[in-house]
Amino acid sequence: MVNENAQTLVNTEVHNNKSGILLYSDLNNTDTLWVGYSSSITANQDNDMDGFPIFPVNTLELELAKPTELFIRSTSLSAQKIWFIML
């Protein structure tokens, strides 16, 4: 679950991916998720650290070797869901 605190997508290493990752913001989410490469990621508050927005029921594909290096947050206090698949 994702909330207003930046957290890593996964805490442990997963298998080596070939080309990247596909992220999906759950249908029942009520807020935009923000994805970035730093725990200092903001959510539409600082142009230098905003990250990439994923609106509910949308996807984002990133070229990424290690999902442990990806951080996600929202501006909502309620829990938001994100799904992912390694490509």
C-alpha cells in the first residue's frame, strides 16, 4: 500500500528483468501516485523532485534494472494500491 510517505516498490531483490517494469495504479485508487528514484520524491510540490505521476487506472513503463531503487508515494493519507510486472 502506498501513502504520503515515500517508500520503495519492493524491499528485496527480485529476479533480473530484461527491459524494465510496468506499473499500474489500481482502479479503486482515489489519488495520483508519484514514482521517482529518490526517497525525497515529492508529489506535485517541487519541480525538481516531483517524479512521474500515475493517475488511477493508468500505467507507467520504465526502463529499470533494480525495482529496489524505485520510490513511490501519494498525497493521500488513505492507502493506495500499485501493481507491477517485470518486463
